[in-house]
Amino acid sequence: MSSGRFHLGSALHAWRCTRRGERLLLEVDGSAREYEVLDDRDGLLTLRDGTRVWRVEITRSADGVQLKSGGQTWIARDAAGSRRAAHAGEGDVVEAPMTGRILALACAVGAEVRKGDLLLTLEAMKMEHRLTAPRDGRVAAVEASVGAIVDIGTTLVRLARVPEA
């Protein structure tokens, strides 16, 4: 069983998912729906709900799970991922300042960045917001993908300190 929370627009929802063989039970805010699992391999899940078939691409990150289906993307964060982000050192984590969609990534894992360098662009409320490095460092992880919808507080980039020469 997995559980956590996700945002859709500005509303926070609780979810729980239980799999029993070829049946998947998904509960959102206490309302349950059962699906038949038609296929499950390599991060792609195919489900049937009555007569509708859903293909869901699943990508796991340090903070939870990203789900893509029908041209939409959701981030389902688990409580453990939220605690990890809260315990990172100051300036080690760049989080989404608001709910929005990732428009562009300007950094890659391993790249050295200086304070103020552009890391990514987030679209929220029909405006583009440029998120920059809070300090000098090396990009340790990029936990965002272009097109993903992220919630306020979602970890997007992790920085590591660069040892002094």
C-alpha cells in the first residue's frame, strides 16, 4: 500500500493505493475506485475502469511519484519525501515557490552553478518565474521534468557544496 497527498489546482487531496493481484484500489479523499490492471511494466501501467482504458506513465523521485496520462501530469508526494526536503541543509534544495508547470530546465546533474544562475523556468498564473541558484554549488539532482505540474514546496533541484581547492 502507498499513500500520500497531491495538489490539483489549489486543493490538497489525500490518496491511498492498494494492489491485490490484477486489481488496483485507488482512494482519493475517501472515495474509492477499483481498476483492472491490464499491463504493468517498465514504468507504464495500463488500467481498465469499466469500458475506459488508462495508460499511466510512472516516474519515481526522491519526493514521491510523477504520473502522466492523457497529456496531463500529476505529482503525488509522500510524507517521507516532504520530511527529507525539510531536513536538507539551507540552500541545498530549490523548491517550487508556488503551484505551476515546469516550462524549461536550464541545468543538469553535475553542472557547477553560481549564485543567481538560472536553474529552471516555472509558469504560474500565466506568468513565467525564473528560479535561480541560491548559492554556488554543483547540481546534485534535478527532480523536475518539463511539462510537470508541481505544487508549492515540491523539491525541484538539489545542490551539493563544491569542495574548496
